Amino acid sequence: MRQHLIELVLFSTYAELRAERARSYLGLIWWVLEPALMMGTFWLVFDVIMKSGGPGYLPSLLIGLTLWQWMKSCMTHGGYAIWSNLGLVRQVHLPPLVFPIVAMLSDTVKFFYIFALLVVILWIAGYPPNMAYLALPPLFVAVLLFAAGVGFVIAAVVPLLPDLRFVIEQVLTVVMFLSGVVFSLGNVPSPLREIMALNPVAVIMDASRGILMRGEWPNWVGLGKVTLISIAACLIGAAVVARLAPRYPKLAT
Amino acid sequence: MDTPDILVELRHVGVAFSAQRRLAGSRFWALEDVSLTLRRGERLGVIGRNGAGKSTLLRVIAGILAPDRGSVRRAPVSCQLLSLALGFTPHLSGRDNAVLSGLMLGLRRRDIVARLPAIREFSELGDFFEQPIATYSAGMTMRLAFSVAIQVEPDVLLIDEVLAVGDAEFQQKSGAALRARMAEGHTVVLVSHDEAQVARLCDRVLWVEHGKSVCEGPRDEVFAAYHRDLHLAGAAPVPSVDGVVA
């Protein structure tokens, strides 16, 4: 049973990525082009027009947006996955968490393409790979767990309250601006800075910029706390999904 | 379970749906009080008028819907609804869709891969099997869908009115394949409003009316009671176009 579910998740992820590639003319190129366009927008506004960037702004922005895009797409795609698959939920007896996990895995595969490109760009810009890169796998695990935790909770309730989707998009935009994704928290005056630094997303941003730009090892205690909070969120999300699961097949799309 | 032969047992099962998507919306009971016993090797037909709750009942047996009242006991067996085109994705090839659909229907990947030649053969798709199904006609898609579904071999096969699909020729072929499958001694629950079909394929019949099981038993007894009731209810025979009473 468990092996069967693993096969189903892996093949569905492959199918999702393959179908997405086949849907558009540029296919794979969009995986990179779309975030690149977004990065260009922020660079134009904050660095070129408002001149609020300062030295090292562009690489810092690229890192922030690359990681944020990954987290956000896991949270939203994963979060809407049960709702958008209600047609299947009505026809077949499967654990509902299959759908968010598939969505998150395919976003993660896409992230790795973008991240590989990011590393090349950083290298060209004068930030070569360093020993601290060894800290990237645990950092990525923390990011994925955090996104999954939030995504599972969203996934559990969106089928019952689809209107939440409109709120979630706005909330995530606010979170992005409050977490130092597009600007460094170093520019924020104290004590606001210390309060904002408690945010798990801010911890992740800080750790990834430290690794990629300055060759610094992350703050393991902070990252550990993020991981623990994320695991708790995953468990809560999974429990809520399990609790609400009998109601999903009765819902209309 | 009292007897090892009993695969599924429903006792006074009721299933309620929300009438609207509101926090405190009213509910309606699609199933009110249905009891049935399914033994290994039985072919159970479920009859009843439109809206009697037949399809809901099938989804309860499949484990998709949990009962809101009453109890369902299921032996550790797989109960699978014969769903066509489950999980089909337009931009994937026929081959990939066959694997995906098979996995959703509960097959292991190696089993589907082993059956791919048979699926390709049965679906008569030829080289189209490797093409995205977005390029298929509706008939071709249904042929692929049926060819995948017929490969699934659950302990209990649940069928909801999909005995034949596609053009006339493929209808013959798919109907025959399904009848062969039923004749192999599998446990089957067949929902249909086509009485002749139920009479031909099933040995036990459950009659459901307004979400309640009216009676369950050997085919001929239940049909006799069903017809008596139709007659008493004053269901006037419907004259067909050329004046012959249908």
C-alpha cells in the first residue's frame, strides 16, 4: 500500500512536470523566464528608480526571490491541490495529502533548475561557490518543511472555504515584504528589526544570503527552531486533512 | 466478520450531503437506510429509479464516502469503482496516461507496465498510443480509458452503468470484455437502471428506493417484487412512437 502510494506520487509528479512543459511553446524556458521577469521588476523599482538597494543588492534580491518563489509556489499550489482535485477525490479512495505533496514536489524540481542558474549568475557576479554550500541541503530541508507545513494547513481548509484563496494571495504578498525578501532586514531600525527577525521566512532569507554571498555558516539554532515549527505545522496540517477527509468527496467543485 | 465469506456488510447506512455551500446549510440524505451483505463470488445488481441513491451506495462500498450513520464493515480486500479516464491529462501520451490512470486505480507500476502492450492492443490506438491524448477524438479517449480500467483486478469490482463505450463495434468488444470479467468469478456490484442487463449478469439483486433498501435477495424474487410495486404504483406503460406499448 505504502509503496503503491510512493509510486503514485512520483509518477504524478513526473506527469505534472511533463504536462506543464508540453502545455506552452517555450516549455522549460518559462520555469526560469518567469522568475527572471519578476526579479527584473524588483531590481528596476528598488535599485534603479528608488536607489534604495545599496551594494550587493542585486544578488541579495535574486537569492531572496528565488527562495521565496519556491516557498510561495509550494504553499499556494500545494494549498489549492486538494480543492483542484476534488473531481478525483469524488471518484477514487486515495489519501488527500497525495495531491499537495505532488504539487510541492514538482515545484521543488522546478526550483532546482532555477537555483542552478542562480549559482551560475552569482559566480559570474563575483560570489563563487564556497564551503558553506555544504549547509544548503539542511537549509533546503527546512524551507521545504516550512512550506509544506503552511501548505498542508491551507490545503485542508480551502476545499471547504474556496474563497480563502483570495485572502491567501494577499497575505503572502504582505509576508514577502515583511520578511526581507526584497530588501535586507539590516535596513530596518531596531527594535522593529528584532521583532521581524523572529519570522521563520526572515531566518531562512538571512541564512541563504549568508551562505551564498558571504560563505557564512547559518545560525543552526535559528534554523533548528524553524525546522521544529515546520514539523509541527506539517503534523497539524496532516491531522486537519485527516479530520476533514470524509467531507471532501461530498463537496462540489 | 461472522463468516469469512462476507466481504462487505452495510447496516442501516445513511449518507447526507450539504444542500448548499453555506456554514449552516441544510442537509439532504442521499442514502437513508441501506443494508446489504456481499459475499465472495457474488454478483450483486443494484436496481432502483433515478435518484434512488444507487451511485452514492456504490461510492460507500468503494470506501470513497464514509457513512454519516449506520456502519460499514469491510474485509481487508480492495474495492474499486470502475472509473473511466481517471486522472487523464490532455498533454500526456496515451502510454503515460495509461500508467497514471492505472496507478490511481490501485495497480502497482510494474503491473501496469507489464499490461501496456495489452492496453495498446485492446484500445486499437496503434501509433496514437504514443501521442498526447489531446490529439484524440472522444471515442479514442474512451477506448483508451476502458482498456486501462478493464486491466484492474480488485477483489470487489464496482460498476456504475459503464458497460459499453465508444462506437458500435467497440461497444460490443468492451461489453464482451466486461461480461467475461464478471463471469470469471469475481465479486461484482453492478448499478444499472437497465433491468435486462442486471437480470442477465447478476445472481442477487438489491432494490433501492428513495435512499432505502427495499429488499435484497435472489434475482427473480426481487424482480418480481419490483415489478409488482411498479404496477401497484400505477406506473402507466409508456407507449412508444409507433403505438406499440413499450
